[in-house]
Amino acid sequence: MDIDVLRDYCLAKKGVTEELPFGPDTLVFKVMGKMFALVGLDEVPLRVNLKCDPEKAIQLREEYPEIILPGYHMNKQHWNTVVLNGTINSSMIFELIDHSYTLVVSSLTKKLQQELNSL
């Protein structure tokens, strides 16, 4: 998966913005101001950090030990780094992005969730 496909998929989600808060090499996608995906633009192959349920994170790391790693520079209990080298198909990457987005939305305050729903 290339950066354009990943970017388009993330930006198509409701309430998502993109920023470069950590410098020009880290693209961050946020929903209502909360991060759900971070992409290392200087990485080859691309890597994306995604929020993940802790139990699911461990399961994914065991199933794909070379591809899904503990989140780089993140809370390793709640974040995974996914190496986008073609080993994992696009549909699974989209599922992992959806999971991250859903986790972050569910952690928003009721007020922010209502604001998101009204967009």
C-alpha cells in the first residue's frame, strides 16, 4: 500500500484531519483532535502506527511477528506499528485503520461524539 491510498482512506473518514505536528517526516491523522494513525514518511517500506485493543495487539504481533510490531515511540500496550511491505493485504490494513479510528471515537467525550455525528 502506498501513502496516497492510505491517506485517501484515512481522510475519507468522518471528522478526520491530517497534520505534521512532529516535523515533516511524520504524518498524523486525527479524529476530533485525537490521533488514530501516524505514518513515517521517511520509512521504506512505509510504517503506520495504529491504536489497537491490547489483547488484539498481542494476537496480531504473534500472528505477524515481522510485520506488526509494538508501536514505535508510542504506548506499546495500545499501539502497533504495521510495516506496509505488501505482506498484509490492503483489506486487512483498512480493517486495522477502522479499528484504530473506532477505538479513538469511542474514547471521545459524549459532546465530541455528538459533534462528530452531526458532521
